[in-house]
Amino acid sequence: MKGRLISLLLLFSLFSHLQAQILEPVKWSFSSEKVSETEYDLVFKATIDMHWHLYSQDIPMSPPATTFSFTDSRDYSLQGPVMEESKVIEEYDPNFEMVLKFFAEEAIFKQRVKIDGTGQVTVSGYLNYMCCDDTKCLPPEDVEFSFVLNPQETATVTAEKSDGADQETISASGGDLEKYKTMSLWAFFFVALGGGFIALLTPCIYPMIPLTVSYFMHGSENKSKSISKAIVYGLSIVLIYVFAGTIVAVTLGESFTNWLSTHWLPNIFFFLLFTVFAASFFGMFEIVLPSWMVNRSDKQADKGGYLGAFFMAFTLVLVSFSCTAPIAGFILALSTQGEVILPIVGMLGFSLAFAIPFTIFAIFPAALDNLPKSGGWLNAVKVVIGFIELALGLKFLSVADQTYHWEILDREVYLALWIAIFTIMGLYLLGKIKFAHDSEVKYLGVPRMILAIITFSFVVYLIPGMFGAPLKALSGWTPPMTTHDFDLNGVIRDNVKLYSVSGESNQPVEICEKPKYSESLRLPLGLEGYFDFNQALACAKEQNKPLFIDFTGHGCVNCREMESNVWSDPKVLKRLREHYIVLAMYVDDKKIVLPESEWYTSDYDGKLKKTLGAVNFDFQKTKFGVNAQPYYVLLGHNGQVLAQPRAYDLDIDAFAEFLDLGVEHFKNGKSVAQINK
């Protein structure tokens, strides 16, 4: 055993020295500041990774200086040269063996322009730069820019490397990622640890709790061995997360975590896995490791031994990745930006948040060995765990069903299955149903009676959901209301009548034209809106309203909770319906394939984007630097972000204020660039 642990530690130590390919040590963002009625300052901001530097304009020909080239136009004139606003460092550069001027961490350049006329003017061009660290340099690179200046409005924020000529300029807010790169390793460790504890609240984690308890319940009679297996279980969680997580980041990137959480194959696998475990808990068969694995495991361990604990940890990592991909993916994203040590530290903190409670769950069954085993109560615990596993496993099937629009597990079907499962579980607790290995229940004990009451109360809570009750406490677990087909006198359809707004008419506000993809996609709570960016933006301009972008997913638990608990509030729903054009961008939709003329290869990951989900995910990542859902953006007609985007937060008043702020800034022509000055 000691030798195995030493080998794992050596493997981790070796892995920690892996180096990732540096992709973009310098990230550019652009904005404009209105100085007078005819003059603007164009702002070029470079965010520079640690240990890298960007050269000034004022250096010799070698290395190439940072230069700016503007497209000639009669619509504007340059007022003086490009000014350097950030602190310039002048030191000896070992790469070129001379004293040079450069910037570290951040560089801001400004160019003042004067427009000729009162109409909208576009200032475009490109900049050329080269960056180096202490040992190497990357080749010079061109970055195109485009500023839309409108005297009728104020600053417009543009995105780096826009993907289409027909798309508006949009603010890139990847700075949230950059600020973590400047943290100390300890600070980032605790941030990741906190993220891990938050991830423990996601639905995919809960099925592993009874599974862990059940597995270690069959531990050795030797208490010390049982505890040591539990500790190996916890250490394996950490090592697998760090090793596999960083491998994913270095070799596969964020696309793999997105695939794991939304593709039908892993979700069906997890559903079948929990169904098989449930059948085993019911006594249909016993799950054991293959003999060849047992023979290679520790000779002094029990059947399954330390190798079994490792595979249990591996199962936990796989299952948890399907729900925690947005949180873990944020940490892994740092590797795709050229970092290696930081993601390792982050995954270490993230995995410890999982390892600590699950090690406790694994140790707990060892204490059960000292409890009386008469009456077959341990088998009863197994059976109850089996029911819970069967119910929770449906969540994975539901994700695949929604992502691919199979329409075999709509909301009422899902609830009917849960009602049946927990009703049978309640009858089992009362002793009305027996399984193969159960002992006779001569009398009903207090614990079983309390559990039966809780179970039947839960069933009673579920029943109104069959008739359209929102069941807000389970909003993240059940399919969305938009999949509820059961129509009782028109009350359920579209969920319109369930959410009236202070006695006012709750009929949807008319939109401009029939939304694309509305045959497969629908907005919650009876809202009318769009699922295509260009179509939604055109309608926003036609109705002179700001755009509310909801980056969401069919399998997004937190998205359903936000819709059920925040959007459904009358004051929030009224604002969304009356003051915004709502755009839902599903990032995990796999079925809707775009016309071939709309396919493109992403500048971000170099992959061909064909499906609506892939295009929307790429849009969110490249334009806003974020890969987690839900994510809410308020946008003006020229692409200006009207308020700081929001993520998962159940504060209803704060969300209403967020919407009000967007409307106010839309009317006043303000953007995030001005707000944050």
C-alpha cells in the first residue's frame, strides 16, 4: 500500500512540471471615450500575462515596436500620435541584449480622432505587436480593430477579432479571467476551494453520497483497514481530479468539459450506471470487481480493496464533471491561456472540497460495524439508497433528452416516474413490500415511520406538479415547464396563467417576426423572444428596446432555478416582458444544425461550428470571455454592454435593479466602459 501511494505521489510530482503551449499572453480590448461633440479618444488596452511583456512604440527596429495603422477615410482625422498611458519599464532585455522599453501586466494606448459631420463614423485598422518573456519571444501578430462612433450616443465597446461582418461589435469581458492570474497561489487555492464547496450543491453530486456509503458499508471487519481505504478514496479523488483535470486543460480544453456535461453518450452512461447500482442495491445481483483486478490489488485488502476505492473515486470524478464543468472549466480555462501551475493549484483546491466530505462519508460506514445487525436493517438502508439512486439517475437521462429533443422524458413523465419510485419506497419503509434479502418487519420502528412520513409527504408535494404547479424547490432537478405537455383547460400551456403581473394583463408582448428554431425551443413563463442573435438584435432596433441575452442550456440546473425563482417574480417578469427583447442562447443544443452557409471555423479553438449550441457557446466565450451558464448580458443596438453582466444569483431585488439599470443606460447612451471609469 505504501509503495502504491509513493508511486502516485511521484506521478503527481512529475505531472506538475508539464508545460502548456502558450496561446495568447496578450489580450486586447478596445473602447472609445467621447471628449467633445466631434472628438473621441480611442482606447487600446492590452492585458499581459505574468512574466510576459509588450514592447513600447519607442524602441529600435529590432525587436518590432508596437505600431498602429488606421484606414484612410474622409470621415475622420487623427489628432496627434498614439499616446502611451501606462507606466513604461526601461530595462536591459536579455532576448535582444540591449536596453528596451516595454510594459508588464497592462498597457493602455490612446488615439484622439476628430470626426467630420454628425453621422455615424467607423474607425478601423490594425495594430502590430510582439511579446516576450525572459527566455523567448512570440512572432509579431496583427490585431484588427473597429470603432463605431455615433454623435447621438456615447462610447461603444468593441470585441476582439469579430467573427462575422454582419455582427455588431460587442464588449469582451475576459478581464474576470485575467484578475485570477494576478492572484497569489494561496489566494487562488482558496478561491478554487470555495468553488468546490459551491459545486457540492449541484445535483450530480448527491447520487454519489448514498453510493459511497453503500460501497464502504461492506468494508473490512478491521476498522483501521476500513478507515485507511476511506483515506485512499479521498486521496484518489484529489489525484484524479488534478491529473485528469489538467490533462483535459492541456490537451482537450474546455470543449471536453462541455461535451461531458451535455452529450448524450456520457449522460446515458451515467443514467445506466446508477440504474445498475440501484438494481444491485435491490438485491438483483452483487457488484464485484473482476478477479484479475482483485488479484492485482493489495493482497491484504478485502475484496475490491484499495483498487476498488480508487475506482469509486474515479466514478465520482466522472459523474461530478457532468454537473460541475462550468466551475471546473473556469479553472481549466487558465491552462488554455498559457498557465500550468495555476490550474494545478486550482484543481487541488477544487478537489479537496470534494475529498473532505466524501472521505467522511466513506469513514462513516466503518462506524456502522459496531452497531447491531439484527433485523437486516443494513439491507434496508441499501434498498432505500437504491430507490434514491434510481430517482436521481433520471436527471442524466433528462439532460440527454432535452439536449437532443428526443421528447421521451417530458416534465409530467419525469414527475410520474418520481411519484411511482417514492411511493414504492414509502410502501417499502412501511414493510408492505419486501426484497430478496430483507428480514421480516415484525413492527414499525420510529426511524422507519419518520422516513415513511417524509417520503409520502414528498410524493404529495410532487402530485400538483403533474397539473402544472411550478415546484420551485425542485426547479433545478426536473425538466423545465416548457416541456410540460399536459394541458388542463389551457392553464398549463406555456405556463402563462401561472404568473400574472399584479393583476395586469399577462398576455405576451408582440415581437417582430416568428423566431427561428421556435419549433424546438421555447422561452419559460410565457415570454416571447428569440433564439438567434441577429434576429433578436434586428427586433430590438425595430422596437427601440435593449437586448436581454440569456446564455443558458437544456441541462443547466442553475438556469432552471433562476427562471423558477427569479424570473417568475412579477416585478422581474414585467420588466423582461415590457422593456426588453429577450434572446435565449442555448449553448448545449446538439440537434439544431445550422445551414451550411452559416458554418465557420472558430478563431478560439480552431474547430468547425455547425450546430446552434456550438455557435452560441463559441459566441459567449469569444465575446464575453465566460463559459458558465446562466450568464445574463444587457446589450444596446451598437453592441455596447449596458450593465455589468450577471450570473447565478437568486437575489430578486438585485436582478430587478440590474434590468432597470440596463434600461436607464440604454436611454442615456451609456456603456460598461463609461460606468467603470
